[in-house]
Amino acid sequence: MVQKSGEHQILQSRHLQHLEDRLDVESVADLLEAVLPSARRPLPLHEPTFGGNEWSYVKECLDTGWVSSAGSYVDRLEGMLSEYTGAKHAIATVNGTAALFICLKLVGVGPGDEVLVPSLTFVATANAVKYCGAVPHFVESDERTMGIDADKLADYLKEIAKLQSDGCFNKQSGARIKALVPMHTFGHPTDLDPLLELCERFGLELVEDAAESLGSYYKGRHTGCFGKTSALSFNGNKVVTTGGGGAILTNDASIANLAKHLTTTARISHRWSFVHDQIGYNYRLPNINAALGCAQLEQLPRFLEQKRLLAKKYADAFRDVFGVRIFTERPFARSNYWLNVLILDEPYAHQRDEVLEVTQRRGLMTRPTWTPMHKLAMYQGSPKMQLSITENLEQRIVNLPSSASLVG
């Protein structure tokens, strides 16, 4: 039954209850509207908040003409990211996918390699692997974290992996297994310590897909600071946005220098000549986007405070509701709650689309999770482990409106 208190009080005649093996979906929507009583409709899933120095910083770029990749705000953004996350080096890029692609190249992922990635992720994770000419190898998720299940992966690698002097190889395909890419799903840190131990045991590079987790911490340390490289995203729907943009984080100075070189077309620095010493990429973030990002980062502590307050409101509203729950951070984590997640209990998975239909009819932009990667046409032939939890979660997850502006 719904616990009635304060702003979450629902009409006495509208209890959320078990009705012949069905959820009262209209009451789920009632509760969501009670959490967001004054919000406008339609209400986006996640929109940016501009309330700081965005106008003045962007205007300075326009007034001075420094709008492209050369400009003071790019360097300033990188310094701010390094200071905030604790990573020694940050390299700004045009988007998070480009950042992840370069991250993989920097650790030596190449054509024919296999890279272990969760199937429950945004398509950019798998696409970045393919850009390297490598093969995404899909692994199972853990319902407790929504990240990679380290225990199941350990058992799987014992079965299919073969260690040789020149690396770890898939006994079934013969391909080298080069890297593991944990993704912090919806901003919630995955359990990294057992994954780091697996990487040590099997000789794998750990590359964090931290695209969604700016402001999230694992055991007191910012996500993106555990692997040799990691990638952030500043897309328009992230906690902090540069319109489009991303960044590479690393603690290795030589890797940072190479990352900056590769993302600026591998041009050898000179006052006028154009000499490039390898194939590079035009991935440097423009100054005008970086200006926006600097203003956003100045407000990040407030954004996080608001988002955690919203997450608490959702958790309190659904605490004693039958058949559904709000996903909350694990004891080892402090999450940015990029997207709030409503999870249906297994008997009610068949009502996920009904929840989506009813809430969207009321002007609430709820969304399912991504189609798992192994179900997409271009990846159906990729290697994978047993993925029953991934497929189960796909049918039960509903993302809720999560903008920082939804609380004062």
C-alpha cells in the first residue's frame, strides 16, 4: 500500500495495490506527479540548467572571435575537470564517444581484439570499440549495481580465457581479449575493486566509461580515476553540458600528451608549418563549447545537491509501494543520480510499456533503458556470455524525469 504523508498524500480512494497480479499504473503516475506538483508539462527526462556565467563566457568567445578549438576556455575547462575529479590530466574532446574511442586506442586496442563491455549500455560504448576495428564482447550486469557482474564475469573468463605470454586470448575465437570497459549506469558507480582484480589476473586494461557519472564517487574517489584512461560526456542531457562534448581522464602524463596530440590531428607544433606524424583526429573541443562547460562546472555542486534531493523525494514516495522500487546508490558509492530509475518487480515486467504510456500521456517524459547491445542488428553476431539479468532488467526499468531544476 502507499504510505501517505505530506506532499505525497494520494486520495484515500487511490491506493497503489496488488490487483489480480497487476499494478495500479495510474497510481504510479499519481505518485510521480505528487513528487513534481508544480513542474510544467510536458516535462523532459533531463534538460540542462543555465543559471550562472554561461551568457557572459560565451559572449566573450563571440566578442573576441575565439570560438574554435584554440582558446583559453578549453585549457580552463581541462584544469577544472582535473581539479574536480582528482585526475592528473583531462583532455577535452568533441563528444564522449570520441573520448572513449581515443581511450581505447591509448591502451592499445586494435583490429581484431575483443573488448569486454556490458550489453546494458548506451550504443556509444560498443561503437567506440568498433571504431578501433575491435570486437565488443558482451558481458552480464548485476541487478544490485546495474553495472558489470564481476562474479559472473570471473567464472566466464575462467571458462573461455587463456593466458599466454603475449596476453589473454579467447579460447573459442582465438582473438586477444585486450580490455574491460565498465560503465557507470545512469550515473551509479559500479563495483570497481573486483573488476580491477580481474583485470590484474587476466592482464586486461581497464577503461572506464564514465560518460554518465560526473560527480559520482566510488569509495570516496571520483569515477573515471581507476583505469589507465576514462571517458566523460557533456552532451545536452548530462549533469553538466557543453552542448556536445566530452573528455579523457588519465593519471599518466605520457598518455595525456599523446591523447592531446591525437585529438588535434597529430600535428607537430610549429608557428606555421603543417606536419602530422601519424593519423590523428579532429576531436578537440571548440572554445565556445568549453566556455559553456566552465560556467556549468562552476554550478556542479548545486546541481548535484538538487539531483540528490530529487532522488530522495522519489525514494521516499515509493518506499512502501508494492511492486516497484526506486534504485538507490550502493553503500560504497555516492551517485550523481543522473537519471532516476524506477524498477518494476519481476511479476509486473509485462506492464513496463503501460507505465510508459500512462506517464507520457500525463506529460511526464519517462523512458525505458537502452535496447541491450546484443539485440541490435549490427551486434547480434558478437561474442557474449549468458545475459539473462540484462534482458530481465531491460523489461523492468523506467527512467524518470531527473533534471536538477525540478527541485529548488
